[in-house]
Amino acid sequence: MTTTQGVRKMTLQLTPLLDLLLIVIFAQYMEVQETQVAVEQEASAALVERDQTIAELKTVEAELFETAQRLSVLRGELSEQSQQLALAQDQLETTQQQQNVLTDLLVELFDIPEQVVERTITSTKPPAGRTTSEVERLKERFRQIAVEQSGRVIEHLLSYEEIRKRCDVWDVHVTPDNFLTISSGDQILKMQIPIDISKDFVQQEFIDEFIETAHTLPDPKDLVIMMLTYDRRSQRWATEGVRDALPQIILRMNFESSSRTRYDYADLGFRIE
């Protein structure tokens, strides 16, 4: 009887301990579960953050690559611009030196004595070739050029050069041996001035041969100006014949060109040697 009572008493004493142990184990299990969930959430968040970081890193790498390419292009452009700048500076220095030389030459060139101007103007055309008003106008222009600043003279020369770029100038010259030369740039053509058995100028033959010869020159620009000059030793019949035939040549060449090119001429008289 006593033994049975002892066993019951021990059983009653262990039951609360087992309950407490179960409670502790369950509490620890719940804590572990919560910890695992938290860890999983943190790991998931870390994975998302890692993926975002990788994506951002790839974007930055792409931007860096593009920037490097742009930088390489800019370096190439900068190098090219530096070379162009150096070339432009060299050209500027060369142009400045040429302009200084040209200025000095022009100052010396246009310091022309009055008697030289008088003799040149009055002898550039045959007798009665210029009116009194034309002579006075040219003399006044010489005086203006002589006193103008060299920069102004250079401006005139540059303007003339721009005109030359937009039109062709043919130098038509009567030589002492009764030949006619047509010069355009580096090309010089030469033709015999025709005469008959009576040693008279044959105008129609001259016109035909002149036009045929002129057609061998390079294709002209929109405007062609023929500058007619004579040698002081040229025969009178040759100079007068060419001078009288030139307007008809101009008329015919304008007609044949069908307005593609306009031809004109200027009679400059005797060539100044």
C-alpha cells in the first residue's frame, strides 16, 4: 500500500515538469520558426537587392563604356582640330608675311611719277582712242591709288581676284608679226591674222578662225571678258581689223552659246611693257 502511494505521488510530481518541458520545447520551436522566416525574408531581400545592384552595375558599366567611346571620339576630334588649328596658324603667319611683303611692294609700286602716268595713259590707245574726259578720269584714278592706304589697294586686288574666280578673262593680243594670241590662264593659243593677195584684212575668215580657235580652250564660266591689246609695233591694218571684227565675234559667240555663256570685250589699247 505504501509503495503504490509513492508511485502515484512521483507521477503527480513529474507531470507538471513534463508540461513545462513541452512548453519550453514548443517555445523554442516557435522561436526557431520565426528566426527562419526572418532569415528567409532577409535572404530574399538580399537577393532582390543583389539583383538590383547587378542591374545597376551593368547600367553603370554600359554608361562607362559609352562614355569611354565618346571620350575616344572627342579625343580624335580634338586631335584633328588641334592639327587644323596648327595648320591655320601656319597659313595665317604665311598670309601675314605675304601681305606685309605685298603692302611694301604696293607702296613702292604706286609711287609713280606724274610724267609716267601722263605718258602711260595717253599712249595706251592709238591716236584719238581716248577722249579728254577719259584721260582726266584715269589720271585722277592714278592719283587716288597713289595716296590710298595700302590696305585699300589690297582690297581692290582681292576684289579683282574674286571677279576672276567667277568669270574667264581672255587676253587677246595683236603681235608685231601679224599674229593674234589668245591667253586664258596658262594656255596660250596663236593664230595668223589673214590677209588677201592685196594685203587687206580678211574679216570673215578671221572671225571664223578666231571662233574655231577659241573653242579649243577649256569650257568657259558663265561670263567671258576678252581684253584686247596691241603691240606698239603692230601693223595698223591688223589692229584696226581685229578691233572692227571683235564686236561681230562677240555677237556670234553669244548667239551660238544659247545664253549658257555671255561674252564681252574691252579694248585696252597698246600693251604697257
